[in-house]
Amino acid sequence: MIATIALVIGACTAIFVTLDGLLLRQFPFRDADRLVMLWESNRETGVEHLPVNEEAYPVYRRRLSSFTEIAAFIPSGGNPRRLPETNERVTQVAATLELFNVLGATPLKGRVFSAADGRPEAPRVAVLGYRFWMTHFGGSADAIGREVVVNQWGRRVHYMIVGVMPDAFEFPHPLFRVLSASLHELP
């Protein structure tokens, strides 16, 4: 009997946490009711809600004239990055220059991506998540302009830190709530 009650309480808690995260809690973005997340589907397999293919982004950008702006981001997910000094796993998000502007997200420190960051000769830049900033830079304002190095596919990649997002910032994907570092790399 006690095991059954514990199981029911656990199931109810899991359902509430899922519903709270997906349906009840508003996303903390400007004009959140006007944001749309695009998904693709595979007609052959019937699989729906697939992330948009990276190569399709420029096509959507050219053809989706009903939107005032579009942006894309890709979590590192199954291919985690590591900090070379500690081998610590970090979650990284590659994002287009427009992402933070589309979300209406303002950094706590520094800035978000700019058009200058998209030039081929521009250095790679990073906007850090609040927790990553606190853990690795002690919340120091002088983190802006410093470098963070990440192991990606067996090579060390250097990023210049240009900004830090507030603690309340979350990516708009309900299954991706943790932000460690946002890195501009997409076309």
C-alpha cells in the first residue's frame, strides 16, 4: 500500500513538472506569444518534431517572408564539449547572430552577438550562461574580453567572451533548460 502511494505521488510529481515546464510556465521572452519554433517531419517514417536540418536554415531564412526575423540554435547535446584544463563537460549552443534579438533577450553583462561577429575574419565569440560565468569566472565583470577554450572533436577551440546572460535566461526549447555557453558558429 505504501509503495503504491509513493508510486502515485512520484507519477503525479513527474506529470506536474513536465506540464509546468512545457505548458504552464511562460517563457521569459519579449512577445513570447509571437514566437514560433519550427520543426520538420519525415513523411517516410512518420516521425514528427525533428530539429530543422542545419542546411535548411538559409533556405527558410530566404523563403519565410511571414516572419519579421528568424534565428537558429543547435545544442551540442550528444556531442558534449569539454574544458581542456579539467576535462569537465560543458553544454554548448551554436547560434545564429539573430537569436538573442529574436528572443528579446538582454545580457546581464557585455553584449550579445553583432553583425561584426558574422564576418569571416572575426574571432569566435561566446555569450556565457550565468551559472557557467559564476562557476568558472566567479561572477567577475572582467570575464568580458577574456578567452574560454573548449575541446571540440579533439581540437582546442578558442572563443572570446562578449557577454553573460542573466540567471533567468532559458533557451526556448522545453527539453533544453541548461545553458553553459552560447557560441556563434552557424552560417
